[in-house]
Amino acid sequence: MFSERFIQYIRFEKRYSPHTVSAYQSDLDQFIKFLNHPDQTVNHPKEISYQQIRNWMVHLMNGMTARSVNRKIATLRKYFKFLLAEGLITDNPTSKLQSPKNLKHLPVVVEDAKLSAMLNDGEVFSDDFEGMRDKLIIETLFGTGIRLAELVSLKEADINSYEGTIKVLGKRNKERIIPINHELKLLLAKYLDLKKNQNFNNNSITLIVTNKGADVYPKFIYLVVQKYLSYISTQNKKSPHVLRHTFATSLLNRGADLNAIKELLGHANLSATQVYTHNSVERLKSIYKQAHPKA
């Protein structure tokens, strides 16, 4: 089915991240498995029809959100586009495919005042390595808006204390420079000193490490964030992405330019950033309702 050829293409020529490549591979494997059952065997992509893809969409919609289904359909679009460019098929069965509509949800955020108060509370985080590491995780996610995967891969060498910036490797290996605030700069210096004094055997160059000095993993960061957000929020969603949303919404509420926020977040286009304007509008409505005599 030439799926491995496609995977090699996005891995080495398009230079997609390992996470994205893994997702594409999983989507294709699921689709091929759906096509092949006791009553049918598909040996070549040219045998795949629009109706078969449509049937897979209907199958997925029984247990998935429209957003998840659209991501898998995007994989198929790219896959068949690749096959067409390579001359392996003559017609693209996804060309007339209509994607299911996503339900629009406002980004979940926490109150930045409560978050700042927690970070400034000397009783919440201990002064040992673990406490400073956990505080650095929260402070970095809230102070820079970087993604979970970007934090996990952050290296000590990516910190420029003199310039007051960090270098982040984002999606599709795009680098961006993000300024860091004074408090985060001081916290980084303190944390790096504590990390050095732990005398870990592996001496990892990764910025955030476990209590044993091993590189952290996404679930580790998620659990740390969930733990501390539970202190200040009762909402169900308490993920690292909530801190990214809070970062962007806080900037917008304080007058930051939308294009500047887009660059800081590493969004490919402005439409992805514009979702935060809805949170800002809701805030303005709330203020109007409370303050205006005729509201």
C-alpha cells in the first residue's frame, strides 16, 4: 500500500516531528485494517474508493469527536496527495470528501491572578530540587506559552540568560525565540544550580529531569501540572495546554497584538490564534454586565 514509503517521505523530506509521524502511521494502519476484512482484501491504493473512505468516516464518528476524525482524514488527504504526485494512483478518492464540522469550544484557562499568587506563595513549592523543578515547570509553561512537547525537549543550552530568552524547537522543526520574565530567569538559575549539585550519574543536558536525573516524559509533566492546578481550579481540564491557553489569553487581555501572540505561540497561521479573542470578548461582556447600569 506504499504506506511505509509515505512515512519515510514525511519523516525525512518533510521533517515532521516523531510525534506527528507516529500519529500518521497509526492513522494509516487503522485505515488499512478497516479496509481489509474477511470479505475484502485491498492490495493497492488505486483500489480504494471514495465510498470506502466515507464508510470509515462514519465508523469513526460512532466513537470519536469530529476533531479527531478530521485529523485522521487529514492524514488520508496527505497520503493520497503523495501517491498522486508519485504517479502511484491517477485519481484522488479524498478530493470530494467533506469533513465533519468541529464543535467550537473556547480554550480552557485558569485565572492568571490565582496562578501568579500560587507561584509567589512560598509555602506551595519546597526549596529542594523537586520543589524548584515543579515550580519551574509551571512557571515556564505559564510564562512562555510553550507546548508540552517543546518543554520536554528543552535543553540547558537553549537558555540564554544574558539575553533573557529561550530557544524553542516547535512543530515541523521550526525554531523560535521567546523572551522570559525576570522571575523565570532567576528561577532557572536557582534550578540549574540545584540540578548540578544533585550529582546525577547521567548528567542529562535536558533542562527538566526527574528526581533521579532521567529525562522527563510527557506524562510526568502532565501529572505535575494537574497536581498544582488542583490547588487553584475546580475545572475538569488541568493540562499543560491550559497554561498555554492562559498565557495567550492573559497577553490578549492586556493589549498584546494578535500577530505577536501568534509568533510567541509558534502558530502557522493567524486563524489558530484568533480563538483566544473569543475568551477576551467573553471577559468584556462580563465586565459590561457588571459595570453598566443598563446591562
